[in-house]
Amino acid sequence: MKSLLLSMILFLSVFCYGCENTTARGDLPDINHEPVEANLPVEGKIPTEAEHVPPAAETENNLDDVLYLHPNELGQVMILMYHEIGGEEATWRRSVENFRYDLEILYQEGYRPVNLMDLISGNINLPPGTTPFVLTFDDATLGQFRYLEDEEKKTVLDPDCAVAILLEMAEKYADFSVAGTFYIYYPIPFRQQAYVEKKLKALVAWGFEIGNHAYNHENLAKISREEAIASLAKNVQATLNYLPGYQVRSLALPYGARPKEDEHLVTGTWDDVTYRHEAILLVGANPAPSPYAKNFDPLRLPRVRADGQELPRWLEYFRQNPHLRFLSDGDPETITFPAEYADKLSEIAAGHKKIRTYDPDDY
Ligand SMILES: [Zn+2]
């Protein structure tokens, strides 16, 4: 720790540029504008995963190089909640145009998608100065994942469904991973009977996650404990029928409804099927704490409603309060944050990772 401090002081004396943390303010920038650079590494080049793993001997120096970005891995993370994609914008519906806009604005402002399971296990491998966010889609609606038939009767992915738009983003930007969790219910997730199996297999192959949204979207606060266990297990059983061996690891509560006694939401057994949810998602209404923070509770994860009000509101909140936003140091094995937040760190969540603190005023 002492040598670390010493090297930080030395470093400081020769390397204090970019100390100002400029942020974009005002209206949402047009998506055609240049990327907002405040939260991105300089040089205009974002290292890929393979590139930014430094040789062991240089790790410390390379980490010093990113402190001017003010990494804060105890900052908050947005878990976005979408329902229907396509059609006219409405309360639980995002138009295709707005969905594309959301993804672009998030990307341009330095947000990068990660899967929920990677977030909750603290497995965050992002370029320095970027912020993880999680995409979640409830209800397995048609607009989330739709196949069409072309003139030759060949099955093609609808380029305007959410899945196609996400794949397109991943194609367009090397550091936009295919990630997102689909909270599906039965009997016909994504509403095309003939393609249920094809879709579930494709989602997993692409790198998306499949979560539990009860068997038939039951309100888990209004049915008995036994009925709730059956509903949750039947969902997992149905997914396993299509995807043998797949682990359903998270639950989004239908209607956000949570029974008072709720241990059975985490694990339960019915008809020889046992489910285990490592994460439970609520419906509202704010960003989640960092997975390394003491107040991070994977069984009560709040989500930000990705509509025309809430998502812009929180994006603006983080523009105005950049110090509250999770900002990666680019090293998945080290947790970096301003020293003043040290009491927020959960030692358990940090596990074997290296801890590194600094004073933002010095960089
Ligand atoms: Zn739902």
C-alpha cells in the first residue's frame, strides 16, 4: 500500500493533465454529433478486450495512466427495463427509432452493455473510462425478436426488432458487446409459435441471457406460495425443454409484485425442477449501486424505465453528477475508486481483486 501511495505521489508530480472532468450538459445531443469525449480515453482509440490486458510488470503504471479519467468502480449502474419495441411510443412501448436512439446515445456517452450475471458477479471487463449498463427486456414480446419470411420464403431476422438492432450495434462498434437479458413467459415467448425453439437457441448462441418472468406472467404477490413456486419452476422447466442444461439465473417480477414472504422467489422445487435465482429485478425506478458496494443487493435490483422520460432523466443526472457514475479503470482485476468512498466498499464483493484508491483532486 505504501509503495502504491509513493508511486501515486511520484506519478502526480510529473503527470497531472486532464484533471478537469468536463461533462456534456444541456439537451441530449443529436445522435449524429461527434461522440461525447469526456468519458472516453484520449487518442480516440478504445482498446479492445485483448489489447487492454497489460503485461503484469506494467500493470501499475498503466493503471496510473487512467486516473485522470477519474475511474469510480463504486459508482452506480443503470439496469434498463424495456417491454415492447416497435409501433407508436407508449408507456410500455419504445418505438424502433427511439430504441436505436437510446443505444446510440448510451454508446456515445461512454456506456457499454454487460450481461446481468457479469454485473452481479463483478466480472466487468470494459475499456477505461466507460460505464457498464444492463439491458433487460420483459414479456418476450414480438417486437423484441421477430422473424420474417422473405420473397423466397426464407426465414430472416426482422431488422427492426430489438435483437437485430442490438446485433447491428455490436457489428458497428467493436466494444459494444452482445448482451441483455430476456425475461420470458410461456406458452409462446416472442409470440411466434413456429420459432420459439429457434429463437431461444439463437439468443443464447449470440450471448444474450434468458431469465424467468413466471410461467404465464402471474402476479406473484396475489397467488399462494405453492402456486408461485409452481409458476417459477414451470417457466424454468419450459426453458429447459428448449435449452437442455441452460441455467436460468435471474427473475424479473411480473408487475414488480413481490409477496411479503419472499424466500421462495430465490429458490424452490416443483415437479423435480429446482430453480435458483441469483438476481431478482424490481420494476422501478433508479440506478443500482455498484456490485462492489455494501448496499448492492442482487435480490432487490432496481431498474430504470427506458422510456422518453426516465432514461433521459438519469442520463442527465449522470452528466450533472459524473462522480456518482460507475467508471471503469479498464482492469477487471482491480477495483479503483476515489479514497473518500472507501467505506462503501464491500470486502466480500471485492473478493481477491486488488483495491486501488486515489484522490481525484490530484489528477
Ligand atoms: Zn412483465
